[in-house]
Amino acid sequence: MNTALPPPDVALSVAELNRLAREALESRFPPLWVRGEISNLSRPPSGHLYFTLKDGSAQVRCTLWRTRAQRLSLTPANGMRVEARGTVSLYEPRGDYQLNVESLRHAGLGTLHEAFLRLKAKLESEGLFDPAAKRPIPRYPQSIAIITSGQAAALRDVLATLARRAPHIPLQVVPTPVQGDGAGARIAAAFGTLMAQPEAQRPDVVLLVRGGGSLEDLWAFNEECVARAIHACPVAVICGVGHETDITIADFAADLRAATPTAAAEHASAGFADAAGRLTHLETMLSRAMQRHLDTARQRIDRGALRLIHPRERLARSRKQVDALGQHLEHVMTQRRTLAAHHVRHLAHSLHARRPDVTRLQPRVERLEQRLDSALARHLEQRHARLAALAAHLEHLSPDAVLARGYSITRDARGRIVRDAATLAPGDAITVRVQRGALDATVNTCQPPGDSTA
């Protein structure tokens, strides 16, 4: 924005001069950060803040409007070293040069914030914040460890919350400084102490908690050693540091970020708290189901009572049924006897009608008997002749008959029949069977097949 200046010979009013000066300042200077010490702090009923920001050699008046003052994360006080972001302007009625402040932070926070961003980018590139590497929070932890200051209000809040929601869970409190020099290393060492315990004594979840504070107060939770200790912890870690608006490196490294220490305790005991409500719901459902079951049983009893008959009446009904069945059975048996007698008479008549005439069939029976005797005699004669022929043939094939014609059977020392002279050698013992008896002999020479030499 370029401020149009009047001609040199034109006189300006004081108001016009101040307006031109304000416009020139506001157009020349963009919003910027100014570091200094607060003094002359004024808090009028309007809610605006007025103070002077000074250093060793200069000062500037500052104005912080109420709407911006209500959003400050710190409470300004005289003597506090701060960094103020605002625009350079001029208060026209008095011609005072001033800084219209938009926000305040403790001096040095800019450097800390840059360090925060650098470390966050470094650890994020290494995968320490990878959601896939987050450990699941146990639904029903059997033990919980709490890392925080032993005198912190956060510890009391966490203990009170767990005592209310899950009083049966064993707790391990690891008192650890959470602010000041060396606090980050002490926090990392506390994780090491927990993990050095025997596996059976290790907690199922670790709560890292602290109340709210400035960036400097919470800086221990932005140290690299704390982030790496959380990442290396083999059990789930819930980080509840500061308030809802406080974000630390530990929040990114933890498996779950809670807005406050109390919220961290609520997350750790969520399963048990839900289980209590679930049990109440199940108790109600069970009670209703039992009532329905009892009502149904009562209805069945009532209906059964309506159908219940006195034993005397039941016996009388049974006696009537037996009498009726007896009469029916007698009637059926009488019918069956009548039908059976009729059927027998019919069969007797049919049998008598089909009775053969023995006298007339006698000559034919005698002829058949003669033919049977003759055929049997011929059949026996043929069978005797065939049997004699087979016996003669069998006698002809008998080994004894072969031996009778002058042949012999030779066996080696193992009793096997010798069919090839090549299987024997001079000196082998053999047995020669003839028609009558057997001879024990010894081989002198072996004559191969086809060799006529004696």
C-alpha cells in the first residue's frame, strides 16, 4: 500500500499527519516477532492488555485486544521475557508509536519449536511414529505402571480414576522427575527399569502422565531419548501429558495419546469400565429371560393341571376301553374262524376233485419202472467201461510203468531230479531209482548233450 503524500506547500492537520504515519508504518512492516521484557502491564475492565516491551536500550508500547488476550496460553506478568507477534502501528489520538500484539510466547520458544519440528521430522522418517507399528491397548490389563512425578497432581488424578473404575488392578508407580535438567533421561531410565523386571512382573500397559505447563515445562517429553524409550518398550504406552492443546514428541511415539492424565487412566481401564456396564446389562437380560422362563413354566403347569384326571376316573376309562377292545377282539376272532372254516371246506372240495385214479395209472407206473431199470443198467455198464479205460491209461502214464521199461530216475544230493548232465560235476553223489530199488552212485565223468564220446 502506497500512502499518497500531499504537496510540500500544503499544511496538514495533526490528525492527518498521524493517519499518514500510521498507514506508512502498517504498509511498511508485515507481522513480525519482537523479543523483550514486559513492564507497565495494565489490565483495564475492558479486558484489553496494555504493556511496554523493553530491552536494555529501548522500549515500545504494546496493545493486546481482549479477543486475542483470551486465547493466550500463558499469563503475562511484569518482568516476564516474551516474544510478541504483531503489527507495527500508531495510535492516532496521541501519536504514540505501538505494536498491536496478536500472540505471545515465552522467549526462546521459537528456537524450541524449530527443534521440536526437526526432531519430529527425523523420528518420523525413521518410522517411530508409524501407525502400523503401534501396539494395541490391552482391553483388560492385569497390571498398570505409571511414570510421573511422585508429588504431581496428575498422579493423584490417575490413582483416583483407576480406583474408581478398576480398583482391582495392581499398580506400579515409578516416581520420576518430569521437568527440569535431566528429566528426559530420567524418564527414559524409568522405562528401562520397568522393562528390566522379569517378564512375569512386567505391566501390561504403561501410563506416561504429567499435568499442563508451558513448552519449557513440558520439554522433557520432547527429547529424543524419551521417544526412543517409548518406541522400544515391549508393552503398550499411553501418553497423557498436559492439556488438550499440548502436543509433545512423546504423544507421537506412544501407542495412544490421551488429552489429559485422567483421560489416560480412563483409556487404560476402559475395558473394565465397559464390562461393568455390560454386566449390568447382561444381569438385566438374564433376569428378564429367567422371568420369561418361569412364566412359561407356570403356564405349562396350569395347562397340565387342566388336563389332570383323577386316578379313579382314569381307571374307569381304561376299564371301558379294555371292555370295548375285548368285544372288538372277540368279534374279529369269530369272523376269522368263520372265514377259515369256509376256506378249509373249499380246499377239501378242491382236493377231493383233483384226487388221482391210482388203479388206472398202475400199468403206466410199472412200464416206467422197467424203463428206468433198463436205462440204469446201461448207464452203469458205460461208466464201468470208461473207468477201466481211464485206469489203463493212468497205468500207462505211471512212473513205475516207465521204470519197468528200463528207464531210471536220477536225483542229486539235494533230492532234485537231474535233467541236465551239465548240472553235475565229477565226484557229485547221486541216487538212481530203478523199477525195483535205488542205487547210490558217484559221478565219474559228465557228458554234455550231443557228445557221443563214451
